[in-house]
Amino acid sequence: MTTTPVKDGDFCEVVEGRHKGKSGTIRDLNMSKSGHLSITVVQTNGERFKTLAKSVAKKPKDV
């Protein structure tokens, strides 16, 4: 799967992994020592979760 680079403030949907199907705004990007980019996603209801950036796809906010 090809993913577009993400940045803080982008709206995304999780396409694989534990949080598959959830969506929200990307916050708090963090590069681990092993080189994986993890992000915090804030859903519209205020709930937050962490996931790997490779597990998300950017999408327009009004979809």
C-alpha cells in the first residue's frame, strides 16, 4: 500500500491495524529510535489514540 506523507493537522482515516475504520486529526508526530513514525489521532468526539503513520491514509475533512 502506498501512503502519502502526513503532517500535523491533516485529517486521516486508519486503514489497517487495531484502530482500523477510525478517523480524526493528526497530532503529535514522533519518530522512534527504530525509525517508525507514530502519531496521535484526535477523533471528533475528543478521544485520542496512537498509531503508526503507515497505518493511516489522508482524506478530505468534509468526506
